[in-house]
Amino acid sequence: MSRAQSITVTTGVGGEFVTGTFTVGQLIPCALSAPISCNVIKRVPTTGNFATLTLAVTVPLILSNPNALTETVTTTVTFTQTVTLCDPEGATVDCSASTLMSCNCIVAVVGVGTITVSCEIEVCLVVNTIYRVQLLVSSYGFCVPSPCTVAPGICLPMPPEQCY
């Protein structure tokens, strides 16, 4: 999924990007600065243990001054995403396995003492639900787990292409 956001960065003496001059369209290097995270802001139970979740996804980025790569700014891109998945009551939602597929930032506006940087990111969002269960295994036999269930008509047959 692609998302775009504008970030204001101070420039010049005492600013975040001290070194160099900037022009509209100039590329600004960016990268992930910490794991991607998410919080459930709304949970609507569907069938069985499935639920539709509205997540607030946070992507922490670090932007580097192209004129002096040691000058950096940390920022976050936050967006919402709705998913339907197996989420029994009491489960924990975790998005830390998600990946930043691409990050493209350019200088959109050059002002006096500031620049506005426009960033477009593409994220492969991996949403896991973690639920603590007790597994009893007989010491004299073999235990066959129940097959996984999929809510009909909700799940894609495979991850989106950008996740490969």
C-alpha cells in the first residue's frame, strides 16, 4: 500500500538540515528508523473468532540531508488500515514483521529557513494476532492439530505481489 505525507524541515544555522542549499525536486534519502507498529483503534467481531480491525499504522522514518548525510531528521508517517482476520478476544495485534518496500522523498517547497519534503512510502503490512494458548500433548500418542479456518469471501488467496 502506498501512502504520501509532507514534512517540514528547518534549514540553515540552528536548523535540522544545516548544510547546503535545496531546490524543488531534489531527492532526500530516507529509510526506516525503527520497526513498523500498529494499534487497534476499532474492533468489530464478525463470525467465529474473526473480527474486522481498524489499525493506526506508524512508520518511523529517518530523512538525511543530501548535502551532509550525517544531518538527519526523524519523523513518522501514520495512516489507518482496515483488515479482517482471526482475532479472538484477548489476542494481541502485532505489525512489527511489516516492511518498508520503498521510500521516495523530494523537496516540494523551499521557504525561508524551511523546506517541505514530500514523501511517498510503500509498505508491505504484515498483521499478526498473537494469542496465548495451552497445548496438551499426550506422552503416549500423537496429537493432530485442527485445520486452520478462513472466513468465507474475506481473505485473499495469497499476499499482494509487492510482499514478495
